[in-house]
Amino acid sequence: MITLDKLVKYGANTEEALNRCYGNTSLYIKLVQTITTDDNLEKLKNALDKNDLNEAFQAAHALKGTLGNLSLTPLYEPTVEITELLRARKEMDYTPYIDKIVEKYNELIALCD
């Protein structure tokens, strides 16, 4: 079960996020759990597999917004990096960025169990 303490240990800025949620801890936890059903990471990976940088940017940007609003810093930071590279439509190997995002995503999912 995910808790504020676990999110703090993960590196989330829970104080900032709770301000957005007007101090409602249960709302914040519920919103964090929606990450498990957000399909933007899969869309991002699929778009990169097809080398569709436009679609990849759209998915990365949407994911960045969600993560930023939830102040999930460990996952947000690498998503910001890839989003900016995709904004420039930079032709490159995005694998290290995806690997880092997936690693931090999996850590977050483990907290939700």
C-alpha cells in the first residue's frame, strides 16, 4: 500500500503536491495511483519504436504534466529531459532515457502494491 512516507523515501515532493491537493492526503494518494493506468509511457515507447518523434513528444509531454502535478520528482526529471529532446525532434538513441524512466516507474509501481 502506498503511503506518504513511502513517497517521501521515493523522492516525491509530497509537501508541494499536497499543496496542490489542498492538504488532502487521500486525494493525493489516489491521484498517484492513477499512474498505474496512465498509458502515456507505453505510447512514448511505442512511438519511439516507430521513430515517430511527433507522437513520442505528445506522449512525453502529457506524462511530464501528470508527473509534475504529482511532484513525483524521480520520475518527472528524466521525463523532462526526454520531453525537451523530443520537442527539438532530435534524432538520437532514446534508450537510456526510456530505461531510466521505466526504472523509476517500476519503483513507483512497487510502492503501490
